[in-house]
Amino acid sequence: MKTQRIVLASAMQLLLCISAASHAASNTGDAEPKPIAAAAVLAQHATQATMLSSTRAGKRIVAVGDHGVILLSDDDGKTHRQARQVPMDVTLTSVSFADEQHGWAVGHWGVVLQTSDGGETWHVQRTDTHVDRPLFAVHFFDKDNGVAVGLWSLVLVTADGGDHWKTVDLPPPEGSQRADLNLLGLFADGRGRVFAAAERGMVMRSDDRGVHWSYLHTEYKGSFWTGSAAPDGTLLVAGLRGSLYRSVDDGLSWQRIDTHSQSSVTAVGVSGTEVFAVGLDGLTLRSSDTGASFKAEIRADHLPLTAMVLNSAKQTILYSKQGVVASDTAPTPGK
């Protein structure tokens, strides 16, 4: 349902706008405020902002979220500080680094931010304030080549580090007249292929860095929010109501894996044969067999977990709707 304002379903209220799956009818007449063309505020309570994505930039951890908050950690997630300069107060939904210095963050109003100093300072590469067509995910293969995806099958690619972005027109999926899926997550495998987690149980794959795409059918009908690829090529996608699917044949066939939970999965990470995932209601998932089976636990605080990253010690650093999760309560892989 296309409209200028994103109204979130009850589950997605906890994630702000990872998904645009529930839009208000276009005749509401409401308009979402345009982004503030000013730097994000440096605030003492920045570590309590809703964080929606996290990654590694070499040894540094970088997380992004609400109101243009970008957090940096140089001690494996024990402490976080706010980036010195972020040029827009806008919800940031995803972050990707090509190396220790070069990174990109995307979000509402089609914003693309870039850094070349490890996340300390950022500048605007792209924005579209005529219509709020959010970007939900970004992935860079190297410091030149990247892809970003978002609302209504929006796909952008760049070959010059984000100085210029080209819109990719997707073919409609089988049985549809147009390409209008919300593309909610991106992940790549060790062979340089990139995958998009999408609505209607769809997974999309590109073998040429986002220029051309094919649809992979999982038989699931709900939305996938996230995914990851293991070193052996195993693919994992997850999303609404605890759904998690696994493929060992490049996405040609998929098996639903029991997560023992109805809580939506928001992030998946892989280290060797170990897989870690988090979700709403304090859900944590752990697998030691590359996602063939999972052990589920629910945190006592039931925090709505929204992002995770493995630090250099392979410990899970967690983020939530309420900000950074204290590291001394984060689950540790293998324990």
C-alpha cells in the first residue's frame, strides 16, 4: 500500500521502520515530517536511542538508528560514543563498511550517508525529500561498488563509492504485474553474490552486484527482515513470527527451521558453523550446526532486540529499541 506516511504494525512499532509492511491508506491526508536539514544532536542519552543496524569497521563497531544517531565502540562493545558529525536528523536503518575507513549508512527519505574516517564524520551523498521512499538496507562489496534497497522494490547501485547512484528497474515477480515488494535486508555470500530479504516470503539474488536480480521462492507468505550466508554457502533468512528458512543449494529450495518461538527475528549473524540470531521479546537463538537447528532463549528483561554484531572475541554485542544492551548481560557464543 503506497502512501507518503509509514504507519507501523504493532510488531514494527518496536523496530520503527525496518519494514514498511503496514502502510496507512493513502487518503488519510497525513504527511510525515520532512527530515531536519541539520546535524544530528550530540546527546548524553544517545546510547539509549533505538538502534536498527550494526557492523564492524575493522576492530571498531558501528551502529546506527533513530534521529541520525551513529554509535562507535573501540573496546569490543564495552562502551559506545556518538559519532562527532552526522549531517541529518533522520532514522538510519542500515550500515555497511567496505574496510576500516569507508562506510555508508542509509535510511528514511532515501538518505545515503558516507564516511571515510571510520565513522567519525559523515556527509550526505543522496536524499530525496519529495517523497519518503526509505532505504532499508545497504551493502558495499568494496569502497567503490555497492547496492541499497528499500520501499516498493527500490534498488540503487553505485560503482564510484556512492558519488552517483543508478536506479535498477526490477522485473515483476511471477504472477505479479509490477515489482512492488518492500526489500528489507541485504547480505552477501563468499562468492560475491548479494541477497535481499523481502516481503511475501521472497528472497532475491544478484550475481552482478545488484544490476540484475532473480526471485527465489521459499513457500513462506510473510515478510523476511534479515539474513546471512555461512562460509560453506548455507543461506539463512528470517523475519515475522519467528520464521527462519535455510537453503543449502544456492536458494533453489528452502527448509523451514523451528525457532521454538513466535517472536519476530530481526538480525542473524554467522561465525563458522555457529549461527546467532536475535528478535523481539528478548529472543536469542543459537545454532552450532550452521542453522540446521536452534536453541532459543528469552532474556529476563524481554528487551525488543533489533541488531547484533560479533566483536573480535566472537561475543554478541546487542542493540535494542532502548539502545545499547549492557555487554555483561549479552549472551556469549559457545557458553
